Amino acid sequence: MRVYFLPSVDEWYKAAYYDPTGGAYYDYPTGSNTAPTPVASGTAAGTAVYSGQVGPANITLAGGLSPYGTMGQGGNVYEWDEYRLRSGERPNC
């Protein structure tokens, strides 16, 4: 049986931006402080699928990896996480 869950906001940001080897956070989710190169698909280092993408990206080809090995966190989509809104609160989208 497979179990899936949504990460908390802190877990999502850590997976995208934190480098466990260097103990620091990067500005971009590709393990760099330099803006990633926009691509339509692929997994080359320093790339992200955004800017002109038509339709959803193939998740296995969604840009360069974060230091934790996650991908697709630098695109043009709002992220799902476990944050619960309080009554009357609106998301920051």
C-alpha cells in the first residue's frame, strides 16, 4: 500500500531551497543563487520549466534538481501544501 501526503510549507521550502551539505538556503530551487534557464522540458542542472510552457510539464522532465533531489519546484504553478486557512483567510496567490 502506498501512502501519500502533502508537505507542510516548511517541508516544501526546505526540499526546494535548502542545501544539506552546505547548510544554507539558495535563492532558487535548482541549487543555485543564479536564476535558472527556462526550458520546455528536461533535467539539466540550472534549468526550470517556466516562461512559455503550454500545458503541464512531464514531471520526470521538469527542470534541474534541488540539492535534495526534488524537481519541478521552480515552475509557474502554485504549490499544494498542508497549510490550513483560518476562517475568512485567503491564500497568498
